[in-house]
Amino acid sequence: MTDTGGSAAPATERAAADERAREAADTLRAALGVSDVGTCVILGSGWGPAADQIGETKASVRSAEIPGYRPAAVPGHAGELRLVRSGPHEVLLQMGRTHLYEGHGVASVVHGVRTAAALGVTTLILTNAAGGINPAWWPGTTVLISDHINATGVTPLTGPTFLDMTEVYSAPLRALCHEVTPDLPEGVYMQLRGPAYETPAEVRMAAAVGAQLVGMSTALEAIAAREAGMSVLGISLVTNLAAGLTGERLDHTDVLAVARASAERMGQTLGRVCARL
Ligand code: 8IG
């Protein structure tokens, strides 16, 4: 028996997802007044205030008006797409994302990435807020993602797509980040499904298998981006030490407060990187 996920065959579903991404790209071209865009930044929880530092806003549209985008489910996610000018070129900012824990499936999670690919994007910058496992990373630390562990149990790929994953997060893009912002640490990011934060035992498991960051996004999007041939940069804002590493409990409002306090610095790094692409 073929596993069809309870609906259309996988190949049919994938064709429909690609068609939705093309429709979204066409709608964005009209709404933002662009033809193709080379760079896209997806801004995660709390990264919204960094957007203004990246460049001057040329146009913006609510993501609810774009085919396939779901309304923002999380406080701190704006649900807006912006075209900004950075140095000599234009950058698409996607403010907010769909998470796997919302339950709409992995195709919804990577729709923004596939839309970016359909718009001609060749460099994708994925940002997120994450729990830090390295105790030296106090809340507010930004960390470059060097590699990931996809612990969600799902993938955006279907069929025999044997994608090479030896360098998902571009070494040249990381080198550029180190040039514009010295002393950025790097770490391995583990994506878990959520929405519960980890137990202390799960954090010990993540550490034991080589993760230094835990979060609920990014890895699935990076896989879809690599499938589409894009170069990927990933940056985490550590907003909390992962569960069990301090005596504290985890609270989403603390996450947003840390992000607000760090937004200017994060925006400067993003702006300098985008201007040099
Ligand atoms: I912000 O500690 C943020 N997102 N899984 N664990 C997971 N996701 C997170 C965490 C965390 N902090």
C-alpha cells in the first residue's frame, strides 16, 4: 500500500505546493512592484524590530493577502512581507513564519521558502529565537548556525530526493558574518516539533548528540531551501538557557523582552550582511 498521507498522492501534493508558491510569487511581484529579488530574510520571534535596520522600506503587504500564507499564530510574529533596499539591491523580508506545531503540515512551514525560490531568491537568511545549551551564552547572544539536527521526524522532501546535506549553512556566508560582526559564536541547532519546551532530560539528550541550540523552526526551511538550490545562512538569538540549565521556568514573554533589547544589534549584523551580498 502507498502512504498518501490520507489525501492526494505525494507527487500531486508537491505539484500543488509548487503551484501555490508560484501564485504567491506572482501576487508578491504585483503587490511589491518587483520582478525578481535575490535575497530573502525570514525574521523569527522577536526579530521584527531588527527589520528597520536592514534598509529603507520600499513596499509592504500583509501576508494574509498572499496565497498560501497562514495568519500569524504567535505573538511577536508580524505577518507582513516587506521589500527593503539594502546597498545596491532589494531584499525581501518575511516577518513571521508558520511553525510545525501549528499543525498545518510541513508544506505550510516551507511555503515562504518555496515562494522566495519562485521569486528568484538565491540567498536565504533564516533567523530564529532559540534556547541555548552552552551555559556561556547568556540571553541576548546571537549565534551563527553551523549545522542542524532535524529532530521533527518529518521532512519537506518527497520521493527519492537524496539531497546532499554536507554544508547546509553556507561557509562563505558564515565567513561574511564573521567579517561584519567579530566574535559571533557558532553552534549546531536542533529543531524539535514543540510546542512544549524540552524537559531537562530532553535538553541533556540534545547536548549529548551535539546540539548547542534548541528551537522549533529553521531546519525544515533550510532543507527546502537547499532543495531549491539556495545558499542558506542561519542565525539564532539565544533568548533563554534551555530547560534545566538554570533554576528558571520558560516563558514566551521573556523571550520577546530579550529580543527587543537585542534587536538593534541583530539588525546591524543583518544590514551589513545584506549590503555585502
Ligand atoms: I525562544 O528553550 C525558544 N524557542 N525547543 N526550546 C525550544 N524552542 C525554543 C526555546 C527552547 N526557546
